[in-house]
Amino acid sequence: MSGWKLRAGSRRIRVAMAAGAVAAATIAGALVAAPPVAAAPAATPGPTASPTATAPAAPRPAGSALAVVLAPGTVLTLPAKDGLRDTTTVRILSGRGGRVDLDAVRGKRTVHLGSRLALRSARTGFSRSVRVDVAKLAAGTWRLRAQRSADHSVRARSAALPVGTGAPVHVGVRPAARTLYPYADGVLDAALVTVTAKDETNAVVPVTGSVRIDAGKQHVTRTMRGTAPVQLPVTALPLGAATVTVKVTGASGGKAVRRTALTLAPTGVGALRIARSSTTVLPVRDGRLDTVALTTTGAASGGSPAKVSGTLTVSRGRTIAAVFPVRSGTQHVFTWNGRVGGTVQGTTTVDGAVVPGTYTVTLALKGPQGPVRTKTAALTVTKEHLPYAVRDLFAVGAGNQQGLAVRNGMFYVGYDTGNDTSRIDLYDGGTLMSSLGPLPISHVAELAYSTTTDRLYAATGGAKTPTKIFVLDPTDPQWGMDAPTDPTAVIKGVYDFSGTLGNNAMVAVDDANKRLLVFSGATGAYSVSSVTLTPSAETDENGVPLVPAGTITATAPVSISGVPQGMDLVGQQLWIYTSTKKVNRVEKYDLTNSALYTAQASTSADLYWGGEGEGMATVAASDTNDGLPAWIFVGAHSAVKGGPNMLGRLVPVTDAD
């Protein structure tokens, strides 16, 4: 190599290696660039040790020094000629040519691998690749030694070269799930067991053998097929503890037995739930929490699609209030009316008693195997109730329902049709008889009927609408027409209070005192005015009544809660119907003889029904011709968006309801 010199720090070449390629070993002395290392032959298919990263280029020794290079992590595995890690390639590097001998050394034992191997010239030095066959080596840790044939004092050793026995020393038994369910439903009713084996070098080795599951006096066995997981059905095995036993044999004849535990569980009820619409039931029927909805769900254990079923029981001590059959674990909703022996879903019985106290709701479900599982929840039953309920509901026409009046058993229902107009529909119960409009009555907030004048009175309404009272003739032929020719013909007069009473009007009739009661004002400043219903008997010299109909005679403040919606006189109490965000209310104001009334409501009652309240009217006994006491009707928008408007009868509630 005269005239050719290598220096430390010169260009290095990365060695491209496949699995089993050689790696660098460091030799004392000057370091120079190494030539590329030839790739090892392709590995024979089959289990191998974990792959290692490609080694960096090995530094080439200077002069006659040698280096013996193996790829990091190189392992050979016995037996020979089974195609699994049977050979590897070692690289002998030097900065000078010549011949070398190669041996494998383990302790005092030496195995000769090659003599007088000529180092071949490469672009950056001299090298020689030698294939090492595991057939020449015994199990253990070896090092490869290269020495110059002419001068054995120049030598180098490789990194450790482990040679494994190939025996299954480390055996892993890994079930995909350790809890299985023998019920045949295709869900976790078979064990999937993965078996891995490594020898003492921690390299994966191929094994053959069997996997067996023992449960009680029964078992199931399957033969291993290569490295694929072994599937063993457990549907024929009894419930309880089970043992997985794996027996394997390595290619070199070594054997191993390993065991692990399984649990064979019943496919019972894995999950169940009770949801209550309320924790309290007020069974007295007033529209507020009269019933409770009990929602049940359940599922079989382990994700099984198997059916679960059972019962939902409501009890107090030994008293069974209601029992509902639960036919599956899908969601079911059961309604209980808070009564002992009351209405049971699917079976109608006579309503029982309202017995206050704390009740237990018990959901009991059973799957195809295993015991019954239960879930409980508490319910409180009370006798509390509101003074009134709304019953005998019937639907009326769509639209912005507002005022309500009754004449001769017929219902007059007002609707705001926009642009300061309205219409009034005539109903016989739930049957529409006729419809009259448009009428120039803004919002038609409330209607009232007088037996004294046989007239309907319609009030304008709305926070920005001046107070006016329109006098309508209910006997005018326009009411009976399919297509009214002049709806405004029914208007026989207008009392304009826009300059005195402000906005937001409602109206009621006090026939006993021959007056109208007109509500008006704004939040915090409402009032009710007494307005003459008929002209006074006294007249002037021209025969003109001294006090015309529609004259304000007194005004008093009134305080209400909520938004005003309707008004009527019931006996000698003025009832005002209001709405809050959650409920509708009735507030009562006492009259003193023929004077007005107290400014504060003497009593009030919430009504839990429908949507926003609209209109109130009294039906006298003479209107119904059935001798019954007077009825009070109220209206409301539907509680469900897009649903129908409703009218219903307001009735007192007692404990018997």
C-alpha cells in the first residue's frame, strides 16, 4: 500500500445491513474509514429474535491491526439446519492485506472456523467475510477471534455471540380475556390463547404442542398451529374457576409446561338502571306531579345480546302498590299514579288509595344464567295538591289564541291575527260553528258576556295597545254566515279609554251591579276600573242619560304576579288569570258590596297545565241547562310547540281526586 495513507477522521461510509448483518467492534489504535460491509443472506422464514437497528460503520484498524465485526444482537440458535438463525456473517477488517485464521472461543474451548483466509483489497482497506455455521458450535456465549496466520500475536475478538439451545425456556401464555362466559351467544364464549416461546438467549423459537382448558371434571383441548392464537370453545364447560395448560416442545426437543387461570362466569345481568321523572308523587289529580314516569334499562353481562327480563315493583314495607312486567332490557317507561293498587300499565284496575309515605321502586332482572340482580330507588308519596285542576280539555283552532267568553253554552274564542286585527271563533264544545273576522280589535286580549245587555265585550290588549272596549252583538246574522260579508257590522259601540286608562286592557262583566270591570296599566302599575254597563235612568231636559254607558266611575290599583291573561267575576270575587315562566296562576280579589276590591289577592293558586294561559270565562247554571253549579273555563296555548290551543274546565280539587 505504498503511497496510500488513511487518517483518523477521514470520510466514513455507513454500512447497510439486513437482519443478521455484522456490527463494529472497537480496536485500540488509530481509527480509519471502513469499507462497506456485505449484507448477510436473507433469513429463513420463521420466528426470529427482535430486529435490531442497523449498526454504524465500523472504524477500520490501521496497519496490520485487525477488527472482527458482528451485527449488534446477533444470535445463533440450535439445532442446525432447521432454518432458524443457523448462520451469520462475520467481517474481518484491516488496513493491510495478508492471511488470517478465524476461531470461535468459549472459555478454554476453541473451534476452528477457517485458516489462512486471504484479506481482499477494498476501496478503503482490506476485509474478509466469513459465514459462521451454528452446527460447529455448542450452546453458550462465544467470541470470534481473528489472528494473522503469520503472526498470531496480531489478533482481535468480536463482541459476544450467543448460541441458544432452541429450547422453550421462557413460555408466555396470554388469553385474550381472562373472564369468559360459556353461554353460547358468540360473545366471549371461546378462549383465544396466544403462546410465545423463547430460549435462554431470549430469542423467539418455534414450538409445537397443545392448549387445554380444565374446568371441574371437563376439559377442551386444541393443537397449536404455528404462532397463530389457539381458539378453544368453553360452551361445554361448567361455570367457575378454570385452568389453561400449555405443553410445548421446541425444535431441539426441549419441553415446557405452563399454566394460567381463567374464570368462567354466568351470563346474567351486567347492568340495570332506574330513572325517575321525579322523586316525589302528588297523586291527588291537580295536574302537578300526579304521576311519575319510571324508566328501566338493563343488559346481559359481558356485552352479551342475551335477553334479560323481570319486574318493576313499587312497595312500602310489605304493601305492594304496583307491579309492572319488564319483558326485556331495552328502555321501557312505566307510569305510576302514586296509589296503592292503582292503574298498572297494561292492566287497568280501580284506582286505590293515596297512602302517603316513602316507597321503594325495585327493578329485578334475570339473564339466562346467574342470579337475579336488583336495583332500587326511593319515591315519596304525599297528599299535597293544588286548589284547582283543569279538566274536560278540548282543542280549539290554531293561531294566537287570546280572549274567552261563554254565552248560552257556546264558547267565543278570540285570536290575534296581526296588524291590529282579530277574529272570533264560535265553538259548541269542541265543534267549530262559525268564524268572524277580520275585526278592528287589536289583540282581543279578553272577552266577556253580559246577561243584562245580551252583548259581548271585547278588550284590546298588549303592552303598547291603548285601552278600548268594543261592544259586539252576538245575535247579528254575520255570526252565522259561512263567509261573512261585513264582520264589522257586529260592532255596536266602542268605549275609548286610551286617554285615561293607558294600555293592556282586559274586561269582565258584573251584571249584579250593572258594570264592566276593566283591567289596564303596566307592570307594577296595574289598575281595575268600574265602568257603567247601562246608561243611568236619570236624564237631562233633552232625555240624555246623565251617566252614559261606558262611563268610568272608580279606579283602584291592583297587584298581580305574572303576565295578565284573562279575567272574570266569580260570585263577588274578581279572578285574574296570569302566566309565569313555569305555571299559570289564578289570583282572587275580594269585592266589598258594590265597591271595588282589595288591592292584594286574598288567595292564589298555581295551575299546572298546558302552555301560556289565555282567557277566562264563567259558565252559569242557566247557561248549561243541567242544574249544575257554575263552571269556570280557562284557555291556554299548547305546552308542545306546534300543538293545538286548548280550553278546559277549572274545578276544585279534594283528597278524593
